[in-house]
Amino acid sequence: MRWCDDGKETFVKLVKNFTNLKKVKFEPADKKDCTEGHKLFKKEIEFFINKIKKCHKAEEDYESRIESCSNDHMFE
């Protein structure tokens, strides 16, 4: 199934606004569907997913630092 332009735009908005996604699998139905527009759409989705992953990693690192500074953790 090919993505229509409205579907692409809606999905990109979803990925931009809802950062709970961590992974999106994106494969063409067959080789003839690999048009330039398809490749650009895939790159755009990968960009936003990588950005979300970096934010999640930063949040995890921050929480880990906060936990390591807690009194309970220091006295264990």
C-alpha cells in the first residue's frame, strides 16, 4: 500500500507531537515503490524517531543522576 500525501503529512505530525514512539519499522511493499518521495519520507520519519530516542536517553540519564544523588542511594 502506498502512502498518500495526506497520510504522510498526518503521520509526520503524529511523530512530531507524540513522543512515546521509540521505533518505527518502515519498509516498501516492493522495490518498485522505492521512489524518491518514499525515500525522503523514510528519512524524515527516521530523523524524528532518532530525535525522540535522544530525548528519552537524556531523560533516563537525568533520572539516573537524580537517583544517584538521593540520600537513600548514598547511604546504601
